Amino acid sequence: MFTGIVEELGAVRSVDEVGDGRRVVVEATTVLDDVTLGASIAVNGCCLTVVEWADGWFAVDAVPETLDRTTVGGLCPGDPVNLERPLAASGRFGGHVVQGHVDMVTEVLAVRELSDGSRRLSFRLPNELAGEVVEKGSVTLDGASLTVAAVDNDTFDVALIPHTLQVTTFSRRAPGDQVNVEADVLARYVAGLLAAGRIPANEGSG
């Protein structure tokens, strides 16, 4: 489990095809402090398994399912990536419950620079996530736990403070960019129960 608090801004060193999959090597320091073979590291919000590492880098394998559902398949050498290790049992819970299971990819529609140095980004809201992304709720974008500032019929906004822009990939995001999105796990389960008919959608209080 992750919290969506990005620990480090890494960089892709190399990407190699392995059959229909990819092996991605990422340059990093902080997330390697206690790394072990088989450890999980979230790369742009996608939980991946460390299969090799040395001083200053680690390697992960991305299978076709991961490539189909995330932006991992589009990573190129030099690309910055948000990195986070799973939450330690003694750790501080600073974001929200993030599984590292990306729902799908969405698109940056607009970026607005504000006078205080912050930015407001607008994203396409996929139909599949309708009702799971709500105003003032949490959403994970490229591994960062963010608060939803507004939701329209087919778009949603987030507001990013200067610190977030400095320590994540969002300072580089522009309209047309693709990002990984993971809906809040609580919203996901409620939507699943509603779809299964386990919670009557029109049930009143009295």
C-alpha cells in the first residue's frame, strides 16, 4: 500500500523490449535506501517489482497488461518519474490509501498558471470513473495523492501548490500529456457494490 506522497523524482535510464513486455531501468537514490529483490516501488503510480538494482538505479519488468493500462509503455530514457516506496508499518500516513493499481490513462486538457505560483490542471474524466472522482475527494495522478478541486460532466481539476510542482513531474505537464489515474479505493468499492446491486442506488433514509 502507498500513500501518494512522492518521495523522489527519478529518471528513466533505459527501456528495453522483452518479448511483448519492457524492462525499465530507473535512476534513483532515496527509494533504494532499503531496497531488496522483489520489493515494490510505485513508478508514476504503478506498483512495480524490483528485479535488479545497484548503486543509483533499479530495474523493473512491465508485462503487457501493465503496458496496456498505464503510461509505462511510453516511457523513454531521460523521462522524469514520480517514485514512492510502500508505507512502512511505523510510517506517517500523509496522503490517502493508494494501491498502485492504475485504473486507466487520462489526458491533461489545460494548465493554468496562478499568481501565487500554483497551477490548476484540468483532466479528461473517463466514463468508467464517473462517480468515483468527486469534488474534494482524493485521486491519484502519476502516483501523487491530490485533492479534486472541481468536477464537471467529463472533466475534473486539481490545484497544485508550488512545492508539489517542484518535487513531482507536474511542473512539466502540458495539454495533451498522458497520466496514470487511480480512483480512491473507497469510491471504487462503493461503485462496485452499486453495480452489483448490493447497495440500492435509490435507498432513502426513512
